[in-house]
Amino acid sequence: MQRFLHQFCITLAFLIPSSVYAAWELNMPRGVTDTSNTVYDLHMLILWICVAIGVVVFGVMFWSIIYHRKSQGAKAAQFHESTTVEVIWTVIPFLILIGMAVPSTSVLIDMYDSSESDIDIQVTGYQCKWQYKYLNEDIDFFSTMTTPKVEIANEQEKNPNYLLEVDNELVVPINKKVRFLFTANDVIHAWWVPELAVKKDAIPGFINESWTRINEVGTYRGQCAELCGKDHGFMPIVVKAVTQADYDIWISEQKATAQAVAAAANQEWSIEDLVAKGETVYQKNCAGCHMVDGSGLPPAFPALNGNDVVLGDIEKHMDIMVNGVPGSAMAAYGKQLSAVELAAVITYKRNTWDNKTGEVISPADVKAYMSK
Amino acid sequence: MSEQTLTLDDHDHHEHGPAKGFLRWVFTTNHKDIGTMYLIFSLVMFLIGGMMAFVIRAELFQPGMQLVDPGFFNQMTTMHGLIMVFGAVMPGFVGLANWQIPLMVGAPDMALPRMNNWSFWILPFAFTMLLSTLFMEGGAPGFGWTFYAPLSTTYAPPSVTFFIFAIHMMGISSIMGAMNIIVTLFNMRAPGMGLMQMPMFAWSWLITAFLLVAVMPVLAAVVTMMLMDIHFATSFFSAAGGGDPVLFQHIFWFFGHPEVYIMILPAFGVVSEIIPTFSRKKLFGYHSMVYALIAIALLSFVVWAHHMFTVGMPIGGQLFFMYATMLIAVPTGVKVFNWVATMFKGSLTFETPMLFAVAFVVLFTVGGFSGIMLAIAPVDFQYQDTYFVVAHFHYVLVPGAVFGIVAGVYYWLPKWTGKMYDESLGKMHFWLSFVGLNLTFFPMHFVGLAGMPRRIPDYALQFADFNMMASMGAFLFGTSQLVFVYLVIKTVRSGKEAAQVPWESAEGLEWTLPTPLPYHTFTTPPVIEHK
Amino acid sequence: MNLSTPRGLVVLVVLMFGFGFALVPLYDVFCEITGLNGKTAGQYEGELASGENIQSRQVTMQFIVNKNDNLPWEFKPNDVQMKVATGERKDTTYRVRNTYNTAAVAQAVPSVSPSAAAEYLHKIECFCFEQQPLEAGQAVDMPLTFVVDPELPEGIDKITLSYTLFDITNSTAPASDPHKVKKVDN
């Protein structure tokens, strides 16, 4: 209880700065695609129809409330049936509904367009991150939230893109038909970017598709929309729409980076460099469950500080990092991290907190293990 | 026939008063006692579920994680939903039915009194089991009240097994309660009361009871499949073994959509009793009201997939479920128009039950409008799983179902207790609740449209202001329910004697009975005169 | 009193409980008819419609893979994309390698998008019809033979066939379980 009160006081103290971000957005964004604009128009049309019906129905009701009060001397009428009236107010709503159904149907048919696309991207939902695979470009990366833990814990002022920022954005060109193929690695997720009016469930074992054609250059942010576990609120989506020229540059950069990463694995690394790099890798990928100080959240997420595997056999440690622990929350990082990152994070874990083995695991060791 | 039932089923009720002490409540087969227990149980669950809502709204008061961790937040949203649906709203309506149905159709008791006792007493055990999961290793279920597989199967905490058995027990309880109501209404109506002379509340419960009997077994089936997937290596919902996680959603919502009507139809019944009384005018369009109820119930079986428009259905399926869902607006509209027509040219007064009933009509209709918007599949892609949905179903459930129960309690409390409640406290309860709930749930429409997904423990900064407003509204709404608790206790302890008919023009068999109400009523069936 | 009402209701409850389970096969039938969710049918044994008025046309077949639950195995299509004529029989292969140091069993689960195309993609031979036991470190090329039905609706220019690989080494379901057996023909 005391802790609660304490927390509540902290909450109150934060009240004032938070009003700085005042935003009284009332409505759906118009968005930046033709589809999102038609969806917006349809949304407004239905809304105004509902408002009109509401005005009529509540108008009659409030008129009765005001003028047919007993205190106003109103005497109750005796009617309690009228087939004509009842037929009328069954038929009229039906006609209004047909009026709504016609535009809705055409918008829906438009959304189901499965003609040839320019770019195909496979989107895979993981428990708390997204993977994007450009199917014709051999580009493949994970997109993870970058909002620092200190901002979430209210220890530092929140930046304007709080919870809506990622390390690797999904980059797509404007005016091109981009087709998404959604699937998931574990549970059901849903990929949603309001400004594109695309929301589709990503279901393990199945694929779903959707498409978009963005009209304007810009950065568009969204979130996972289907409850997918404890970090459901922390797997944002950031789409960066660029011109075709910029897109081509980005593609070549991605390919160059991939080569550089491969080259880095062949370099010599000092223990200091590995530990420093390992710390950032750890913060991003491991600290969520195993905690920043390596204390974990037993029993689901074991402590790494003083852990038998971390202090024990290197092969076993690499095995868990590369292949994960089947049937547990421990993911296989063999595909998600590069050899350098794996070597760095393993070295870091073996040389931080109370773990002082002094051992260095080089990227070459990791590569050797993985190709065995 | 009713007299015969009495002698057959009520061996131990030859004396004309209740037994004394705690065991009275354990062994009672009296519909009034059981109704009271259901209502008290419902109130307790409402307060427990409300405290969970407090935790949720306190965490969402502003951006950042302050009070709880995300895992516990999910457990709170899950338990809040389960407790409010299965613990507060459904038992609340069963409580009203237990009290009122025998009184309104002139029956001495429910048709199956022992089963009635049993169906109540399962509930405390079921909910103790459900709540105990909060203290288990790995925590309580955190996969939402809709428990989508595989989050609720392969990726569930160990406590999911207790959750499954709790659901089974609640299901058995509901099914028995519903069967009892159907048998009572079919066999124990006062001689001369045909089906089309039944009060609207009885009609609404008859339809609800059929829905319960039809869909609760489907819920039982789906949780049984989950149990088998988790413990017996079947693959109903796992793609690896040839199953399909989406199948879970289809079966769940086949139960789930009729379920939402189970939670609202009895409220329609209550409101259809109250509005004519305080309008001093007969209910407009009794027949069309009955037909509308039936139409809503039938349509509820063919609209389930509108809860899953983003799941990737073929366009034909999408269109079918969109059209069928829109169609529900027609009978629902008829009901609203009829209520308004009942008030039109009446002689209105606004005692507390009427205030709640009028608020019901207005705010339920607001929830209905957002329902029509959600039915439009292409736009629903933007609404699905956002706070817009949360706003929608809270508008139909809080000022809908909950106000329906509360209105019914205010309306019949003088008859049940023989005492009159404090009218000014009642009005205060109404206005505080009304302001509180609109402050809570209306801003949710805005944050939902602006892009805030539901079931998240923390949110981006642009949603901060409306969330703070919603949290303040929730604290107001929550605390103002304590006024109601105080009012009920005060009425029972020191309320003024109520008149036999406390409302000027209330009609119905329950008002022909003396106040205070004897422990056994209608031991000889009343005579229904035909007009 | 009259017991027929409660008896009828008990029967209804039992029937509806059964109906819940009956939804499982009903859903499968429904999926096969409508292609809901991109489920594909089992081995194709039918005859393709032929005749003068059915025109063959070019569509793009796209092959994608996915691995469930962070499975570290190597799994990739040897053809990422190919142009096929409808009615034409085509072969392709997928490469899979067990990276564990123990033997394991995997199952590939197919899914087709757009789902409306699912019923027009016929698999004549597919590795997904069977479980795949692999020794430690073993790599194989798994075959797939398919044909796209010439009656594929207009407007579908590209069909994506996805396989998700599941590690099923530890699922020890008894073979008598009907649902488990079903997957073999899926």
C-alpha cells in the first residue's frame, strides 16, 4: 500500500510535464494512400448518417422529456400500437443500411485487389518485434523498438516518438504497389499502420496479404494491434516512404552493410571492443527478460549473473544463443544477430556483473560453431 | 398444475418462513433467497472487477510504466473482462430473473428449485478458482478475455488449466440457470397467461435463456479443445499438427456474439418494464418488441466473424458478415423507436429507475451507432482492436447491461425489501455514474480513432490527455458505486415502509402482492383476466 | 410435472456441445470450399478442366518460407519465384538442413495467398504431405510438384505459396488421434 502511495505521488509529480504533449486528436487520420482516403470518407459518411439518425431519435425523446412531463401537467395518451408506424421504422432503417452497404462493398472490393505488385515484403511477427524480408532483393532484417528503458520507467523525459520508434525502419518507395505477406513466428500479431489503412493479422503457420501504394514521402508509425503477450505494447512499426531514387540508394546501402557485417566477422576484435558492443546488443535483445543487471525474472527468465551456462562450457553457451531453448521463451539468435553481435554479447555476458571469466569469444569462433 | 409442483418439489418448505442462520442460505431452494444471493454475488464481483479496472486506469493515467509491469497489466485486463462478463453481468441478470420471473408470471417458485440452489453455489467456487490463479506461479491468464490460441494454449501460463475449469463451472451454472428459466416460463405461468401475455422482462429472459442453452455448450467445447491441446497433444488450434489458430476464433465468437446479446437482452426487458411505468402509458408495440427480440437472437448466430474482419477471410465471407451485422440494426432500431414512442405523449416522471432507463436508451443507442460503424468491414480495418472498440462495447455494457441491472434493482427494491430507498441518494448515484462513465468512455472513441491499440499498458504521447481524462472519469464512476452499496444497506436497515405499489402506475402481477412480500408467494395461482 | 421441457433442453445442451466439436471438421470443409485462410487441399487427384474455351495464361508463383518458434534450421526455397502457365505441371524444391546435433522431425505447413487462389493451386506431390525426419546435420532437397488450375479467377496475377516449418519432435500424439492423422494428408 505504501509503495502504491509512493508511486501515486510520483505519478502526480509527472502530471505537469505531460501536459506539454497536449494533443487533442479527435478523428482518424486521412492517411497517405488512396485507400486510406476512401476509408476516411466512408468513415465520415457513416458517422454523419449516425449523427443524423441520433438527432432525430433523441430529438423526439428529449422533446417528450421536456414537454410531456407530469409536472408540466401532461396527461398520458392511450395509443400503444400502430402497424403503419412500425412498418415505416423498420423499412426506413433498412433502406439507410442499403445506402451504407453499397459504398462499403465497393471499397472492400478495391482492397482485395490482387493484381501484380512492384515490391513484395514478407512481414513476420515475433513476440515483440517485426521481421521484414524484401522478397526480390535478398534484404532481411528485424525491426525492434528503440525507446530506452529509462524513458518508459519515467526516469528521463520522453521523446516525441516515445514507443513509436524502431532501429530499422521499413523503407518503401512512393507510388509503387507494395504487397505485404503477413505471418508470425509464435502467436497471432496484427500489423497496423493507420495512415496506410492497412491492418492484417499475422498468424503462425498461415499467410495473409494486403497491399498499399503510398502517395507522399514521409514516416508513418503504427503498432501491433493483436494482444501477443507481455510486450504487446512495445512492438511498433515505422514505415519510411521515400522516392524511388532514394529507395534505390537505400537498397544498395543495405547490400553494402550486409557485406561490411560479413567482413567485420573476419577482423580481430579486442575484449574491450567486444564487451562494449556486447553491452548494446544485450540492452536491446536480452535485458527485456534477463534484466539490465542480469538478475532475470525467475523462474521463466533465469538470472545470467552467476549463471552456470554463462560461466561454464562455451560450446553450450553458444548453442543456447544460436539455437535457443526449445519450449521456452529463449529465442534462437543464430539468424537474428550477426556473428560479431553474437560473439560480442557472449563475451559481454562472460565478463560483466560478477561474471569475470576473462574469456574472449571471437566472431570467428561463432562462425566456426555455426558452420559445424 | 403449479400447486402440484409446489407439493412435489418443496417438501421442506411447509413452514411459512425461512430457516434461521447461515445454513438457510446454503440449503435454500427459495427463488427469493437465491435471487438475493445472485445479486449480492454480482455486486461483489462488480466491485472486484472494478478494482481491476482501477489498476488498469491508474497505469494508463499517463504515459510510462508506473504501477504494475506489463505482464500483470495483461492479467488485470483479462480478469477484469472475465469477472465483469461472467461474474457481474450474467449473475446479476440471473438474480433479477430469480426474483422477478416467478413474481411476474404468477408462479410459486422456479420450476427446478434444487437445481437453482446448485447453479448458484457453483459460482463462488468457480470464481475463487479463477481469482486464485492470480497467486499462482507464472501468474493469472494474461491472454485477454477472448483467450485467442496459441497465446492461450502453447504460450499460456500453467494457471490456464484452472482458468479452463473455472469456465466450465461457470458454463454449467449458466446452463442450469437458463434451463430453469425456460422450464418455469413454459410450465408455470399463471393459468390464462399465454406466451404473448407475458411481461417483456419474462420474454427477454426466455430468449436469453435459449441463447445460453445454445451457446454455453459451445464455449465448453472450445475450452475443452484448449485443454486437450495443452495436455493431450491434440492440434485443434496448432498449425503444426494440421489445426488452425483461426478456428479457435470462429468457435469462440460463435459463442461470443450470442453472449453479448445474452448480456443485453434482459436489460431490454427491464427497460421495457420501467419506461411504461414512469410514462404512465402502455409499452408501445408489444408484439414488435417480441419479434425484434427473436430477430436479434436469430441474427446473433450468423454474425460472429465481424469480430475478426482482419483475420484474412475471402471477400465473400467478409461481405456476408458485414451485411448480416448491419441487419441487426433493424430490430434493434425497432426497440429503440418503440421505447421513444412509449415516452412520446406520456406523462413522465423521473424517479431513479426511470433516470437509469432513459440513460440506457440514449447511451445504448450511442453504442449501437459505433456498432454500425464497426460493422462496415473496410472501415473496421481501422477500428479493429483499438480503443474505439473498447469504447463501443463499454457503451453497450456499462450504460447498457449494468444500468439495466441497476435500474431493475431500484425499480423492484421496494417490493423485495418492503422498504423505500432514499430517492435523493439514488439520484446522486445516477448523476455521478452518468458523468463518470461518459468521462471514461467517450474519450476512448477519440484515442481509438487516433490510433491507440487496445490492451497496451503504455502508450504514445499523443494519447496522453484523453487517457488522463478517461482515468479520472473511471475513478469517479468507480467510487460513485459505493453510494449504491451504501444506499442498498441503508434501505434494508432503515428504509421507510414502502407502499404495495410504490410507483404510480406500475402494472404487473408482482405489484398485486402485499408489501412486505411473504416468503412464499402465489401458492395459489392468480387469475388472469383477458381483456 | 411436465418433464419433457427439461429433457429437451438437456438434449439441446449435449447437441450444442457436440456441435462445438463438429465445427472443427465443418470448418475444414468450409475452408476447402472457400479457400478460407489459404488452406490448401491434400494431394490432387482430379482431372483439370480442359477444352477450347479455357485459355492458358501466365501467372507468377512465389515461394516463401517461414520457421516457427525461432527454429534455427536452414530452410529456403530453391526457386524464389517462377512464371508458370496455368494447366502446366511444374516442379520445384526446397532446401532444409537440420542444424541441431540430434535427429529431429519437422512438419511443413502450407498456406496460400491470396486465399481465393488456394483452391486453384493443386499439389500433385509435396513434401508437406509427410513429416520430415532428419538426422543431425542432414540436409535434403524436398520436392514439390504442382499445377495451377486454368480456371483461376481473373485478377489474380500472383500466387504466393508459403511453408512454415514446425519442429514436431516432441509432440508425441498417439496415432489414433484423428486430428493428428489428418495432417498427413494436409
